[in-house]
Amino acid sequence: MNNDSNLDLTTELQNGISVDDIKDFQVLVLPENFNSASDKESLIEASDSLNMSKIFKEEGLKCANAYDLGLDVPALERRGSDIWLGQIFIIDDVALPLIINILTTFIQNKISKKSVTESKSEPEGKVHLELKIRKNGTVNKLKYNGDSKTLVRIMQNLKNDD
């Protein structure tokens, strides 16, 4: 996890989103290219990240996705075995254990469903996620592109570090 003490909430926001826009939320589910897109029109929202934001809301978290923040971002549905979760930005670290539990359950369920429908000769899909956690005025980042089991172990360690 990259901990850069120079990073703060303002540095992490762009594309017309301000700190005032997110003050009432605990977690943001942002497009996967949120920080690298040059403008709002080039943002990409994966269907997995849209599903993730719905689940966060169903579990009672104050969650915002691109649409909630006023960004008109087209959804991209990928048909492969990979899971694309975009950027998940945890603003309220008190909600971290619940968010990690929801994320790990989502990933485990998604992988187990895919393993039932796919042949054993096909490789397991990767999980693509950029996780940002705001704590004590700094933003810690984890950019992950790899297997689900390792990510679940990493996230469990993040939860236990608190």
C-alpha cells in the first residue's frame, strides 16, 4: 500500500468533483480511469463497479458513484472472467471493516460463480481494483491487478490493521 503523506482528499479529486460534493458519503465508487482521464467524456465505468455501489447502498453505507456525483459516464460491460471494480475510495475509515467484508464477499461470490460455469482449463480471472483509504488526513492507495485469493488476504490484513 502506497502511503504518500503529501496526498490529501483535494489531490485525489478531479473532473469537477469537490470536497463539498462528497462530504456526506462514506465511500465512493469511481470510474476505473478517474485520475488518469483528461476530461469527463473519457471516463469508463465498469458494470462490476456499478453493482458494487448498489451493494454498498443496500448494506446501508452512504455511497456515491459517478452518477450520484453528477458525472454522466457510460457503463462498460466486459464479458471475460476478470472482475473490474474501478476505484473504491473509502472516505470514512470507521466504515472500513464493513466495506472490506462486502468487497471480499462480492469477489468470492463472483469467482465461485464463474468457476462453476467455466472449464478447469481456463485460467481464473483477475481482479482489477484501485482501493484508496483516507485516514488521518492522508490517502493510502492500493492498486491491484491479480488473483482473487491474494486480494482477499490483503484486504483482510487491511481490516485487521485497524
